[in-house]
Amino acid sequence: MMRYEGNEKLADETACAGVRADLKMCLLESECCRLDKKTPRQCLQDNSVPPECQVLRNTFYECKRSLLDNRQRFRGHKGY
């Protein structure tokens, strides 16, 4: 999870925005994107990302899934 200094906030205030931003930064900082010059989408499809990014990807999936699941409405959104 990225830490923001002082009054920094994400421009995107929607649900799952924090997880999305962390996943984006994790993918962009991975070797696949930096050294191989692939797009984050290609790295995810090739499954050549570090385990931390895989965990964030699963967390993002669960967060988006909780938006659609009516049972989750009462429990709140997963993610941060």
C-alpha cells in the first residue's frame, strides 16, 4: 500500500481507486515494464509480474466484485 505525504489525495475518489493506483504503480515498477518495455496489460497476460502485483490484482478483483455483489453491500467494499 502506498503512503501519501501530508495532504496528498488521489484525483480518483471512486471505490477501489486506492487499490487501482497501487496496482498501476506496482506494474509500472516491475521488471516486465521497465526492462522488457511491455505494457502493464501484456505483463499481466504473460503472468510475468512479481507476487506483490498478483496480490494487488486479486485485491482489486475482490473489490470490484464486492461492488456487484448485493450481499457485500451491507458489509462494505473490500479494499481501501
